[in-house]
Amino acid sequence: MSSPAKALQPTTRAYFCGKRGYAMMLDLQERLFRQRIDAILNKSSTCLPDTILAVEHSEPVYTIGRRDTSAGLNSPQNELPIETFKTKRGGGITWHGPGQLTMYPVANIQSWWAASTMPNKNPSPIRWYSDVLEGAMGGTVEAFGVPTERRCVGLWVPSAGGAESSRKVGSVGLQLSNWISMHGVGLNVSNDLKYFDRVVMCEMPDKRATSLHTEMIARSISSPPLPSVEEVWPTLLASFASNLHVEGFHAQEFNASSWSDNDLIASVLQNSKQS
């Protein structure tokens, strides 16, 4: 991404982490999250950079947010074939795994909101940020020729033939403290949609999930090879930057897909302490 003449300081760090386990990435998020909050509570004079972690989770998992325990499951939790994590993010239950692009910004959203020049900006930084994330996913999906719509929470795609109802292609879930946010979005690119049949999305049992590949094929937009998760990531990052409407926003990008877990953790934590 190009950097405008006027750049925010410090620069945001954006990592494409490749395929990683959910537990490891959750732990890394939580360490960054706590580091940022501790700096605020200790009134540190050091301005720490925001960090964006993008990942394709290597194994399928369900995650359950604060709004829900097991009410969103169509099967008892102990009968699910994959691991389930309880988290502190908002929302109910969702799925992460291979074929989904997940983006986790660990950032001060109040600072971004204050600097944003978005027209008709929502007066609530939290609602504004949710709009930004939905818009970022929408811009990404539309860049590949698929129309989108926003309703309930998340990103939806209208039926290609018009006979069926809209299907959900992207989800938003956040955890906040002292205006620092973690968790983020899950954008379905090429994932197996059967896992979503076991959960209730947005407390609407009649709704179904879809993916970018499914919708591109339905609309005869592209023949194989369709874009991989890694190939979609630059479009999502650019769309996120555009939807922020923050003059001078710049992300220093790292392709960490070949790094070991230990090297990724060490580099991210070290860079997060440097402005």
C-alpha cells in the first residue's frame, strides 16, 4: 500500500500469518490486547502501534461469544465433531477454519474514529467501527464481482437467481476494553459450508452461509483457479484502509505465512512495542 505524505504515527503493522491454529492466534491477540490496555492504565507516554493479524485457521473450530453459550448450536456441544472455544467477543456462535480469511485488528478504535473523515460518521466509535469492518468485507467481495448487502450483523449476498433469500458471507465480532479492540471479521472465501449447518447465525435459523467462491461460480464470474485466501487478503486490507477514511493511514505489511509460530509471536510482540 502506498503511504500518503501525511502519515499517522506510529504506523500500523499488518501481518498475513498464513495457516495457523486458533488457540495460538487467540493467545497472541490477547497478549497484544493486554499490552495495549496496560499501557493506557499505566499512563505510558509511549504511543504503541496498532496491529492487524490476518489468518486462515488451519483446523475448523466453533467459537462462542458472550451473547450465547450453546443456544446457537443445532447439536449438543459434546456431540460436535470439532473443537469449540468460548470467547469474550460479542455475538453468538460462529465457525473459523480452512478457506476463511479472518482479520483481527488489535487497535485503539477511538483514535481511528476521531481521525476518520467518513461522511455521516456514526457518533458511536463502536458502531462506526462495526460499519467499517462490514464495509471492508463488502468492498472486498464486490471487488470480485459479487454484490453484497448489510443487514442484521455481518455481510450478506443476495441470491444469484432471486428465488432464495440472502446468504451470509462475512461475520463481525468484537471485544473491547479502554477503546482497545480485538477479534474482528471472518470472510468466507472457499470454505466448506457444511459446518454452518450446525449453528444458528444471527439467531435466525432459516438463514444460511455462503462463500466468495460459491457466489462467483453461481454468477459465472470466474472459472478456476478462483482466488485463494492469501490472494484475497491484499484486497481486504486495502478495503479496510479505504473504509476507515483516516487521512494518512498506512499499514506496514509482513507476509509471515512461512514463519514458524515462535518466530511470528516473537516478531509481532517485538514490533508492537516500537513506534
